[in-house]
Amino acid sequence: MSARDADAAPPSPSRGTGSGENTPKKPLKTGNAAISPAIRTSADVGELSKRIIGNVEQAIVGKRKQLVLSLVTWFSGGHILLEDVPGVAKTMLARALARSVGCKFKRVQCTPDLLPTDVTGTSIFNQKKSQFEFRPGPVFTQILLADEINRATPRTQASLLEAMAEARVTVDGNTHALEPPFIVIATQNPVDHEGTFPLPEAQLDRFMMRFSLGYPSMQEELRMLELLQHSHPVERLQPVAEASEIAAAQQVIRSVHVDPRVREYLLQIISQTRQNPDLALGGSPRATIALFRCAQAMAAIRGRSFVLPDDIKKIIAPVMNHRVIVRPESRLRKITGDKVIEEILGEIAVPTIEAS
């Protein structure tokens, strides 16, 4: 069985509407094509991924790898930390994903004076009814962009922990569930450190992946200028999937088979990060679960119902680079977390898995 690569050229996107949680009984008729909300197999997840990526690429140029990683994270039920310089389309990526799936999207601009209640919401006394009423904050959405999250105070940063871990928010003793499929896409500038509050390790560990977008090539930037000549391409994007399809994909990937030899390979990698002399902190059990789930999602996006070691290699860097801490003396020798992980991969024998 040959792997169907998610990097293959996506088909022309079709148009659709809707973001409800309930799956319609009939496909949505959208022009010359139909969008079927029935996501039951890994092949369905692969087709869904191509549809979304093809649509987003009408607005975001040259970021196929990052788009795949974003879908891997979303399908795995995790959250994304985009660490990059300003102006490389971090916000546009989040907006394009939301418009492509018809999901609710809200943005929080993090500043030092942002309060936890500005994110989660607060209870306000209604004089006419003589009772308190809950006013939900921007976290009550499906895609939340926390822009420059490291500019918010630790107290405000911590207000997102429950939402990220359990998809719910507790305010004044009352718990409110968040609408699936919920994802936080947080951004931070790695260059500017003035007036920032670095995320603690416990909060970094809540993000399933951390990666950057990087600068475009000259050809990609030329294409970007062409797209922006008359209006922003994000505004022209139409939904090509439903929120219920994302929720269904999150369930499908859990049934992707992981061979015992692949599981052992994954655990060997995590174990080596805990024993490596250059690392002061290795991967946590949460890192093990994240790597396992992301490998399942990567296999499904490639249209396979089983995980290969190559799936782990594709996602291990963004899953692990923010979860390991390099010792100070090793940093002086220009050793990075990515370099250590690469060395660990080179030392562990890769199991041979054949398609059945």
C-alpha cells in the first residue's frame, strides 16, 4: 500500500456553508461539487485535508508544510504556538483556517493590562432581573487567536489553561463548555523581549506544537503581491468544510492503527530525551501522548489507516522542541533542542513496518 502524501497538489476547492455541530444527512450542494460531512475513514480525513489546504493556499502562499502541521494539531485536538517575527501571516493563517471551515473566529490582542476576565468573561448584575448574568469572553469561540501571548501577564496567560486542557471555562464557580472543535492559536515574537512575560514550562507543555512560518521566497512574495493587488484574498475565501467534519476527523484519527513496534520506537525517543546529558528536561508523559496522537493524525492526513515511523519523524520537531530544555553549558556550545532530537533519531533503530 503506498502512502498518499498530504503534500500532493490539492484538488480545486469547492464551496460550502455551515458550522453546526450536527451532521446533515445529505451532502451540501455547492456549485458543481458536493461536500459530504461524513468523515468515517482515514481516506476521508485525507480528502478533507486536501480540500482545506487547497482553499487556504488561495490566500496563504508557500506554507504547505505549516498548513499540514496546523491540521495535524487541530485533528489531534491540540493547540498551536506560532513563534515568528511580525508580518509573516500568522494572523492570516488563523483567519484563513476559520473561513475555510466556517468556524467561529475571535482574536485577543494580548497586552500587559489584559485581565483574565477579558478573556474568559465575567458575571454582571442585571438590575431589571435582580440577578447576575454571565457575559462570555472571546474564549467562547472555535478558533481563538491569542496574538502576542507573551505580552499578557502570567495571570492572564493562566486563564487559558483550563480552556486548552479541558475545552471548558470556570467563572464564579460555574463551568461553561466550549464549542467544538476548539483550538487556540497563539503567537509570540522571539526577537522583542521588552515588556514581555515568557511562557512558563507548564504552559508551553499545553501547546501540542510550536513552529514558525518563516519568510517567503522571492517568487512566493511576488505571488503574494499579485493576490493583494485589489483586495485581501482572505476576504474572498469561502467555506469548503464544516466544523462537524473537523470534529469527526478528531474521532477518526483515534482509530488509526499504531503497531507495537512503532509504539516502542516512539517511547524510545521520549526516554532518550530524559537521559540525554545535554538536556536538563526531557519529554513529559503529555509529550508522549501528543507525539502519539499527532503521528496518528499525520498518517490519516496522508490517507493511511496505520502509522509509519516516518510519520513520527515528520512531526517530532514541532511537538518536542518546546518541551525539552537544553542545559546552559550545552547552549554555550551552540547545542539546540532540535539538534539533540535529531541526534536521538539517528541513534535509534527504525522499525520496519510493511503495509498489510
